[in-house]
Amino acid sequence: MAQGVYRLKPFEFIHVLDHNTGVTRLEVGPQTFTRQEHEKVVLGVENFVFVPPRHYCLVKNPVEIFAPPRHYCLVKNPVEKDEQGVGGTLRDEFGNYKIRHGDEEIRFEGEPFPLFPGEALDGKITPLVVVPPASALKLRALRDFDGVCAGEEWLFRGPATYIPRVEVYVVQMVSSIVIQPNNAIKLRARKQFVDAKGTTRLAGEQWLVRESGSYLPGVDEEFLESVPAHILTRAKALHLRATRTFVDVFGTARKAGEEWLVTHMDTEAHIPDIFEEVVGEVKLTTLTNEQYCVVVDYVDSSKKQQWGGRQLRRGPCSFFLLPFERLEKGIQSVFVLDSEEALLLTAREAFTEDSTLRQPGDRWMVYGPREYVPPVEVDVLEKRKAIPLGETEGVYVRDVRSGKVRSVIGKSYMLLPTEELWAKEMPAVVEDLLLKYSGQVRDKNRVVTFRALHNTAVQIYDYKDKNSRVVFGPKLVMLGPDEHFTVLSLSGSVPKKPHLIKDLALQLGPDFMTDIVVVETADHARLSLKLSYNWKFHLGAGTDEDAANLFQVPDFVGDACKAIASRVRGAVACESFDNFHKRSARIIRQAVFGVDGNGRIRDAFVFTSNQLHITNIDIQSVEPVDQRTRDALQKSVQLAIEITTKSQEATARHEAMRIEQEARGRLERQKIVDEAQAEKARTNLLQLQAKSTAVEQPSQAEKARTNLLQLQAKSTAVETTGQSAAEAKARAEASNIEGEAAVTQAELRAQAAKITALQDLNQMKAEQTAEVEYRKQMDALDLELQRELAKIESAKFQSAVDVIGADTIAAIANAGPETQAKLLQGLGLQSFLITDGKSPVNLFNTAKGLIAGGQ
């Protein structure tokens, strides 16, 4: 395209602005357009808008469009045209096309057209909406037209093709609701109108549509939910309640709050109406020929509720419980009694049974064998069986009229109407001990039994007769209604702690017990003695008085250990540590058993109150109590062992050195002897050489040299022998002296360590004594200080209370709550709600109640 030249094809257009006149004109093809200097192409080259059949369009700044069939378009700011089309457009006095500003125009199928200056295609070319069957378009009028007011809504139902208008807005496509069999839909009126059946519906009114099939809600109808039907069978009914007065689907008038049942006899499937509330489903109650039930608040044959009434129903039968009816104790089985069973009955009200008049509160029994169904005037208290009892078994029986309790032992027994089993309560400690011995939980109605083992004694106290008896084992103990065991509470553990052992039977011995006693010697050495005592009880003549004396001392173990410990402490306090360490057994036995007139130690220590005999004492261990004393004693023992060990080591070392020196001496002597023999052999050799030389050429000089060599050899032998002997003797003497010095030194070190340990022990005892005395004085001063401070605080508080006054204190205490109450009254609140924010609150119902209360 040349500069300023536009070759327009058919169905193409451009917009040209003339700067001289300020008018924008439309140029369409086919033509060749040459732009002048005062002209400007503001839009182009653009294609005509093609709207196929059954279409419409809305054009705004379009591009080349190839729209499929069945579309339309919408034009914004359309140009005013006359009846002659494009060539007959209307213009103003300046030559501008007349435009309806802000208006829209929908253009349907026809000849292609260009967009005049100011027009715009809004959106794409859109096919016409085809509304399928069972559907509709919800339309709303945007402005008045053809007798339709703006804001009015209606439905355009299918099947049909919707031709759009600029005055109408399509709200949504509405589809029909399919109502399945045994279902209904709940609708609500948006405003007052007349429905398809000619019924006037008020705004907010709800109703059900029960007809199966497709249902298209009207423009003023709002779909709420689908309501399924409740399927009713022979074993299930529906419990309903009326929320307001209305007439149900069966034509029965129901009042607000009324409740009724719908069964399979009324309908097979029931859809609850708008004003019907489903309380629940009721199951069929079925009774066999061996069952019965009592219906409370039953409905009689005239359909009236008998409040408080009771009706007996026995099987075989089936029924639904009507509203407000309930079963008393549910479905019960008919009582079938054998020959050893009976029923205890009581009368609720006066009635006559088998020509016998029963008054309210009467008690009687029905014995088997038989079947029994109690009438509504009778209550069954319990079902009883004959209680089989062996020779060692029994039960406690109480007469409900007199309150007397007795025990029945060794026979089968059926309780009388005026009797009941009595539960014997025992202390918790006795229950635990019986469970420990028997291994099973005790039946409180059974006679309490306890097996006293061999060489044991059990004391039983009768609280009614106020006397006691003692039973010696082996024997079975059976308690009467008013008898109880005497529980032994003995000391146990090592050292002894009180009330640690609980038992019912007293062991008669012989046996032993162990205790730890802390004593202090005359030189303040604290020791822990672990003692074991052999003991036994001596019954004497075996009379009742002797048997009762066995239980005179509640805790014979603790008393015996305390008495023995007291004697041992007194005896050890008079002895020094060394003397007690040497004669501990005799000192303790003499302190406990005492001595007779001949100065001999007695054989036993006897407690006359309960005839307890202590026959022997065994000292198992003696240990210092104080840790530092124990450490010092241990250190002394270690030093003694170390001294003995070092002495033995020095002796062995000295002996080894002596043997070594002797061996070295023998070796040196042997060396000297060997050297002497070698020298002698060499001398002989020299002599032989000398003789040989003399024979060959005798000479005086050679002879002199030979003699000199002989003398040198003898001198060397003597010198070597003497030196070795002297050295060996000297070394042996030195080793002996060194060994004796080491032994002496070790003994001196042991004595020094012993003296140091004794000095430390004495110093530690003195420090402990001084510290104990200091603590006593400080505790006394502290106690006195606290007592004085307590008096001062008490006087201070009493003075403050007296000064302020009781009325002032009461006014201060009540000031806070009274102020809060006045503040709440000043707010003028009629009602309010207070919550902690944790518990859920139904604010709708609460607000409704507040508004109703205000009205």
C-alpha cells in the first residue's frame, strides 16, 4: 500500500477523520481511497461484521471475524438510520452520524455491515440460546417495555430458542428437579403469589410437592431440600410430633404438640409434612409365651392416656409403644421356679389373690415348682434359693422385724419371708489378712472362718457378751455375728519399726528375732550391735487365764527388743572400748539374762506379763556408728597389716641377700682356686721351659728370671684370695645391718601411726561432744526467739484489729461486690448473657428469647 492510498476490497471499511471539518466519515469498499493532507485514517482497514442466521453480536473494536452459524451480536452506541439502510443514515448539521450514546443494539442475521464511527462490537458473535425441555431461563427486565416493569422477573420455558433483547437480562438457567418415588421436595415462597395449582402462597410459606416426576420451580419458588420418605414395616413405626395445628395427609386434625404413631397399617412409606417433626422410629415390641412386661402410662381402648397407670401384658403378642408409654424394667421373663427356689413378694396396694387379702407392704413367698407372673399390684423383691451348707460352712441371718442376727451352720436353709442375709463387716486390715490366708475375696454373708495353724493361738472377742476366747491350732475358727478377731500389730524389719507386721494368729515359738542396737562405751565410742534373740512362749498349766495372758502385750516383739536393748546399753556404757571388744559376748549375756546367787549367768530372760522366754542371744556383728571412727579403725587395721607385711618383706629380703653374698663368696673363692691352679700350671710350664733352656745352654740369668716368675705367681695368688674373702665378708655384714635397720624403722612407723590415730579419735570425740552441746544451746535460743516473735506478731495483729474495728473490716470486705452490683444496676440492663467462650451457645434461640422477653 502506497503512502496515503488504501485499496479497499469488498466488505472492508475504514474510518477517515477530516481535520478541516472535524467529521469522521465511513469509507467502504470496493474502492481505492487516497488520503488527503487534512485527513487521517483513525480505523481501518476492517472487515464487515457477518452475522449468520440465528445469531446476534455485540461489537467493540473487532478484528476480522468468521462467525459460525446461529449467532448474534450487540452493538454499542448504534448510529441512527433511516429506512434506507447504510446510505440513509442520519447526520447532524455538521455532517456527523447521529449516535445513541450509552444505548445498545442487538443485530441478528442479515447482510454484512460495517461499524460506523463511534460504534463498537461488544464481545463475540454469540449463538442464540436454545432452552432444552424441562428447563427455563430466568429473566429480569432492566427497563420498562411493552407493559413490563423494570425489575420484574419471569421464566422463559423450553423447549424454545430465546431471542435476546437489550431491555432484558438473563439471570440464570433453571433446571427442573426430578422427584423420585417415595420422595418429595420442600419449597418456600419468595413473595406472595399463586402457584400452578391455583393455591395462594404467602411470602416465607413452605410446602411439599409429592408428585413423582420432573418439577420446574416457579420464579417465586425457592427449592430448600429433598425430603425422603420413611419406609414402614411390620416391625417399625414412625413417631411424629405436630409443631403447629394442621390437618395431615390422612385428613386427621392435629393440634400443636400432639404426638402419634404412623404404622404400616396407615401407609407403607410416609413423608413427614412441613408441620410434622420426626421424634424417632419405634421398634416393634414382641413377647414370647415365656415373657411379660408392664406398660406405664398406657393408652386405654378409648385412646386416652392413663397417666400413672400400669398394665400387664403377657406373650405371645406384639405391639408398638404409643407416645408417652414406657416399659417398666423392660421385657421380663416369666419366673420359672424349681423345688429349691422361691420368690419374695410384697404388695404395692391392697388386692385379693386366691381369696387372700393382701395389704400394702405385706411380704410373702411363692414356692416352686411353678411358673409365676406377678400382677401389677405386686413387686418381686428377690428370687431365693435354698442355701446348701456343709459342716464347716454357715451364713448370717437377720430377722427384719426384730433385728436379731444369728448364724446357721451345717444344713441346707431357705430364708423365711421375714428374714434376710446379713453382711458381716470386718475392718480393712482383717479383710486383707483373710484374703492373704484364703486367697479369695470373702463373701460377707457367709460365716467368717479362719484356719489356725499348728503351734499358733487366735484370740476372739465377743462385743455382745464382752468376753474373749483363745483358740489354739490346729483348729478351724468360726466367728459368731458379734465376734471379731484380735489383730496383732507387731514390730518388724531390722532395726525394729512398730506396727509393721499385722497378723491374726500368734506364733508360740520357738523362733528368733533380730535387732540392731546402738550403744556407747565409757570412752564415748558409739557402736552398732546386730543381735539375734531366740524366744518362745511358755503356757504353764494351760488354763484360760494363761491363754489370755499371751495377748496381754500387744507388741511383744517391740517390747522385748526395747527391754533387751535398754539392758545392753546400760552394760556397755560401763565398759571401755577395748574391754568390750574382748569380752562382748559375756557382757551382753550377763546384762540380759543376769546372774544367780552363785555368779553364774541365767539360762533365760522371762517376761512375766505374757510368759515370753528369751533363751539365747547371738552377736552377729559389731560396727562403729560414726563414719570417721570407722575410717580411723579401718586405717589402724590397714597400718597393722602393712607393718606386718613390710617386716616379713624385710626379713625375706635380708635372707635373700645373705644367700646371694654366700653364693658370691663361694664363686670368688672358686675363681681364686682356679686362678691359683692356672698359675701353678703356668709356673710348672715355665720351670720345664727353664730346664729345657738350661739343658740346651745353661745360663745364670735365665735361672734368676725363672725364680722371679715363681715369686710373682705366688704373690698374685695370695693377693687375689685375700681380697675376695674380705669383700664377701664385708658385703654380708652390710646386708645384715641394713635388714635389722629396716625392721626397726617399720616398728617405729607403726607405733607413730597408732599414736596419731588415737589422738585423732580423741580429738574427734571432743569435737562431737562440743558440737552437740553447742547445738542444744542454739536450739534453745532459737526456740525462745520464735516464741517472742510469735507473741509480738499476735499482739501487733490484735492491736491493728482493735484500732480498725470489726465494722470497718466488714465494710472493706463488702465494698468490692457492692460496687460491682451498683455498676450493673446503673447500666440499666434488662437481661444479659455471660459465657466463658468455651461452651457453645445457640445465639439464634438466645436472641429470639431476649427479643420475645423484651416485647
